[in-house]
Amino acid sequence: MSCEASRSRKGGHSQDLQGLEAIANTYWSTGLKWNYFIYFQELVEEEKEEKNWKGIGIALLVIVVVFSCVSVAVIIVTPEEVIEREGDKLLLEELIKGDYEPYVLEPRWSRDGRHLMYKTSENELIDFECETNFSTQFLDSSPFNEFSTSQYLVSADKSYILFQYERKKVFIIFS
């Protein structure tokens, strides 16, 4: 039965009907009911179904809307990277010629190990207390600017500050 149906498909629609009639006659002569033929005919007939273009269009529209909503949400939620730099940009020429002089932070620990003192780029002396994570201005920039110095020593009790200025190298030659 299936072989005959597949052969008749190759020949075209009119041959399909002839093959079905032959099969129906065979079944009719054997005493099978007519509804089997109708059921078989429904399976074999090829009906061209039109695509649901309206449904496809709505589905594509929903996909585009969801994709655009996700894209907009990602753009809005993503924070901008803000890089704030002080001063001019570093140039390769400055590095090659040796014109670049980085600011060197020279921190000094107190004898008890609870304070850190350092001089800022504005020549202010800062006292940083490590236990409380709090910093205070210990000395403003006026003594550093007045003596044109960057060298200093602070006493252990923080009562005195020694500045080194007008330093001269003295060479003693013994003969």
C-alpha cells in the first residue's frame, strides 16, 4: 500500500487519485469501510497552507522591541569611566630627553609607628594618623617656600622642625 502511494506521487496529482481509487477498490472489495479511504485520502492529499505572515510579523516586532529595550537598559546602566588627571599629559619626548621629573613622595614614620608624615606637591607637610585613618595639615608651605628647601626633620615629640637650606659641599683635601 505505501509503495503504491509513493509511486503515484511521482507521477503527479491525477495519478495520485487513480492510485487512491485502485486502493479504495481493493479495500472495498475486501469489505473495509469507506471511512478508511477518506482518512487515507486526507493523509495523502497535499494542501498548500499559506504562512501566517501577520503572526510572523508580530513575532519579529516583539523580538526587535525586547532587543532594543535590553540594549537601551545596558547603555543607561553602564557608568562612564571618568579619569581625572592633574597636570599635563606625559609625553614620550619628555621621557627620552630626560625633562620629565616625577614627584617623589618621601613619607617618614614617627618613632611610635602610629603616624606617617609626608610633603605634598604643594609643599604642605601632612600628618597621617594610621589608627584613625585621618590626616591633618601639620605645616603649611610657607617655610618650604621661604628657605627654598625640600629637606626637613621633625622631632619625636613634634615640637620642632629642622630645615636644611643653603647647603654647600665642603671638600677637605688632606695631603
